[in-house]
Amino acid sequence: MSQLFTPLQINGIAFKNRIGVSPMCQYSSEDGVATNWHMVHLGSRAVGGVGLVMAECTAVSRNGRISQGCAGLWGQKHAEALKPIVDFQHEHGAVAGIQISHSGRKGSAATALNGGNHLEADDPAGWDIVGPTSEAFDPDGTRLWKAPLALSINEIKNIQEQFVHSAKLACDIGYDLLEVHCAHGYLLHSFLTPLVNKRVDAFGGDLAGRAKFLLETVEKVRAAWPENRVLSVRLSVHDFVDCGLTLEDSTQVGLWLKERGVDILDCSGGGAVPAARGAIGNRTAEQPEMAGIIRNTTGLPTMAVGAITDPQQAESIIATSKADIILLGREMMRDPHWALTAAKALGVDTRPILAEQYGFFVG
């Protein structure tokens, strides 16, 4: 029997299989508000039979976006646009997840579709960016990278409350899984990694100090998020750069997160500094192995992401206890019905995989 297609129960949430759609920035929001694109993009993957559909990196404030085209959840207008999308996912048997985030020093950029460069300082479409210190993401690079404002402790507290506010809105919308984004060089990750965080106050220094922003945020979010739903954290479990975060560091952070009520860890990697870019391409395929190490050392369920394309590969990750859920991004863009593709390859009954309207004819 295929392990990839076995159900999974976490708290009060039932996943019909172990296949998930990874959060993928779409650069199609208007002032953070979801559009028809998101209904089709996310809804079609639910129709395609996956167990989990994750909404993209979603900012907790207007200035927490990566770009003007990025998703947000800081007001009622955002919630009203997302509610029918979540309802549609539920109608087709998918667990609905959302990843909440603050871009930190990577914000105020053009969309990736328009080059991804930081907007010029005098561009009225841009905004002030923030980080643990005032060091730009790539001060020596050929691309324009703004210098962030170093956050004060009061400003850190304000951003933590923004995460809580977004969590409450996500709860009201009906999301089943909430993920706090602490990866890829965005704000929480930039505080966690020694490659970026050079602070000398309570939010810097050793691993415990650098983790303080994340851990306090998670505590506050967990208090606002229902116990019967799922709380996840996405970590860059390895920085892929010398003197950066290691698996041992991430194991300790995972244990701290477990103590604070996190239910599952989403194990990604890299992104903190420019030097990590080249390494990511070479090491992405290692991430499922890293997810297995984190799973076995912390006792927390994990989600594995990174160069997962083949059904047998996905089956092996679940069957060998490296992860409890596999996440696919680009492969889901290529094939919204990848769950059907996998079922055929693994000899699983295909009729129940797709939505009934499709399954009747092609299942």
C-alpha cells in the first residue's frame, strides 16, 4: 500500500493524503488582496486531489510585503477575498493552509516578474524596510539593495502583534493550518541566523537570543490559534554558508518550537545572504534528508520540500520517515493534477483522487 496516499491526522485536522502544494509567490495581489488568479491557482490544485494546499507567503502588514504584487492579510478586505478560496478548497477535500510572513530587509522590491530589484529610494511605490541591523542584503552587489532600519524592541513587539492579528484573521476565514515563515532571509530568519543578526541586545548574541523574536512570536500566535488546528513553522534548517545556521542549530530551535506548541516543521534551506544563492541550487535536493534528521531528533512531524518531482521519490520520503508531508512547488505548476499522476505511478486507485467532476471521467 502506498504511504504517500495514507491519511494523516494532526490535532483536529485530517489530511486525506501526504501531498501538499508548497507556498508559491504569484505576484498577482492588489494591495495584498487576492484576485481571481488565486481562486484558479489554489482551487485547481484542490481539484487535482492533494491533501494540503498552502497559500503563498502572505504579509502581516503592507510594509511586510516583498513587492507590491505580494499577498497580504492585515485587513478585512484581505479576509473577504480569501474566504471563498478557502471554502472552495474545503469543498474538494483539501486542507487549507496559509503562510504568514514579514519580508524584512528583502521588502520594497519589484516583483520577480519585473526583475526583483529593490525600488529606488525616491520611488513612491516603495517603503522603508527593516531588519536586525542596518546592513543591506547585498551591500557590495551590482543590484540595488536598500539599507534597512534596525528594529527597536518596541518595533519588534509591534510586528509580533501584526503576526497575531493575521493569525486571528486566518482563523476567522477558516484556514486549517497556519505557518509562520522563518526562512529564506525574510525578517524572522534574518534575526535567527548569525550571518545577519549582529545585535548585542536581548534579540541577538547566542542562538537563544537570536531565536527570541521567533519564539516569542510563535508563543503569541499559538495563544491566538485554536488548539485543534495545525501550527507550522517554516525554517531554513541550514544556511548553506560557512558560519551560518546548521542542522544542529535548527534541531535545537525545533525543540524550542515544540515546547511552544508547534505541530509540524516545514524544512527548507538557504536564502539568508547572497552567498547562499549559488549553494541553494546545488543543495536543494538535500533538504528532504535534512527534514528526516530534524524529524528524528525533535520528534516533530515534518514537511519536506526541495526538488521533489517523481512519485517514487515522494513515496520513499514518506515511507522512510523523512517527512509526514511532501510539498511540491514548480512541479505543481507543471501538473496541477500531480496527485493523479502519482497515484497511477504507484498503483493507487485513481477514481477518488480528483474532484468527482473529473474523476468520473478520467479517474
